Amino acid sequence: MTSRIRNNPKFLCFRSLIPLLLFCLSWNLCAPSFAQSEEEKKYPDRIISSTPSITELLFALGAGDQVVGVSDYCSYPPEACTRPSVGGLLNPSVEFWITLKPDLIIFQGKNSHLTQNANNLNIKTLSVSVSGLQDIFNAIQILGKEIGRSNEAEALTAQLKEGLQSYQDKLSGIRPKNVLLLLGDSNDPSRDMYAVGKGTFLDELLTLSGGRNILPDSLSQYPKVSKEFIIKNSPEIIIEAGPKSRMNEQERLARIQSWKRFPTIQAVQTESIHFIGADYILIPGPRILSIIDNFSQAIHPELFPATPQSVHEKR
């Protein structure tokens, strides 16, 4: 009986296949997988950041050691100031790129000149947008995935969203106040000035801070506004934001005095004119919670009393 089975052609055929089956099984068990896991991917370890926003996001994600070059305007965190400067978006030092040997250059929006130069040098580029709050959150996720910091990106996004929500919770049911948010120097309020319009990250933060932007939707994102417009709309709060708004007490009082030439404006009558000159105020990055804190203290001081540190940051 046994000999009959062994001599059966079907058995002989199956027995001849046994070595092949064993080989295939051993290959599946021992051979490496061709699909790379998240940990096995090759991430850039020499990154050039072209703007302060990107630099701050990279450091906030714990990727400071991967940053080998920054723009002329990067000043935070302090470690970023120790990195070589490679110029600005409009005047990048392409020759310096070669010296730094980057494997990734990150910039904001579209920049065909920068992209073309990088392509000529066979350097990979990545573009992100930080125009609005959702753009910032998306940029964090994109950067995290690109540099191997996805977990850190999730944690940072959750932290920022939770922080923003805390302001909304505290302002629930509170009437928004009409606000004019100016950029930079209004040393002569009789001149036209630039203001923050709708559709910007600063406008979103202003709204989350309990403010209502007096600029109409029809204007550009950062339009010029005249004194006639300001007088007509008579904002309850005026906020000047930007590097030139960093001043001492004497300068601040002198600036408020200059506004008193327009006594019909509500903010002038109540001296609700605030100056925020902190270095982060115009940067759409991980310090947006500091910005909303400054705005909230200016618009609703009864709910958000200023601390000594925040007063110092404003000036």
C-alpha cells in the first residue's frame, strides 16, 4: 500500500515541489520587506529655512539640529540665531547653499526663482502656506511628515488648537468690540496707514480674541486706510502691531497724544490704544498663542488682565 502511494505520479509531483515551497516560505519569513516603514524612510538632515515662520515651526517640532541655514530675518528661538544666514526670499545666497550642502530647502508659497535655483543644484524643495490658521496647522503636519516628526506635529497642533479654544470658551457670550488693527508706525495718524484686513491669520486671531475687524470684506488683506475712514468707523479699540510699536513709556504716551487730534474716535476718548511690538506679532508660527493673548488683553482687559511679562512683550 505504502509503496503504491510513493510510486503514484501525483505524489511524486508533489514531492518534487516540496523544496520550492520551503524556499518560498523561507523567503517570506527572512527576506526584507520592500515597503518602507515610517522609521526606515530617509529624512532630510540638512535643512535650509527661508522664513521666520518655517524656522520657528521646525524648532518647535524638535528639528533644530536638522536646520543648517536660516533667513536674514530669523531671530527666534535663540538657537536659530547661531545658524548661518542665507539671505532672504528675494535675495537668497545660492553660492552659500552649495557650501551648506542642504538636502531640503523649505519656503512659503510659490517662489519660482528659488525653486529654479534649487532644481539647478539638484536640491529638493518644499513649499508650505501659513496665510491662515488652518494653513498653519496643515503646514505643521506637512513638515512633521517630511522631516520624520509626525508625532511631534500631532502634539503641537493639538496644543495650539486647545489653547485657542480656551480663549473662545472664556469669551463665550461676550459682545465683540470693534477693532482697528494697524501695522507698524502711526506716528503721524493724519497720514494713510496700513491695516490688517479680512482673510489673514491676524484677523482670525483678532476675532478669536473677542474683536470685530472694522475693515470690510471688499478691501485687500493689508489695505491702506485713511484718517477719514477711521473717524467715520470710530473703532472702540485701536491696536498698532509691529516692530516699530516697541517703545518705552514716554514714547507710548506721546503716540497716544498724537491720536488725540481725532477726539471723536471712541478708542481715543477712552484711551483704548494699544501697542504690541513683540517680535512674534507678525509671524504666523507656533507663537500664535502669545499673539491671541496680547489681543485679548487689549480688547477685553476685564477678562484677561495683563501680566508684567505680557506688558513687557507688548512694548
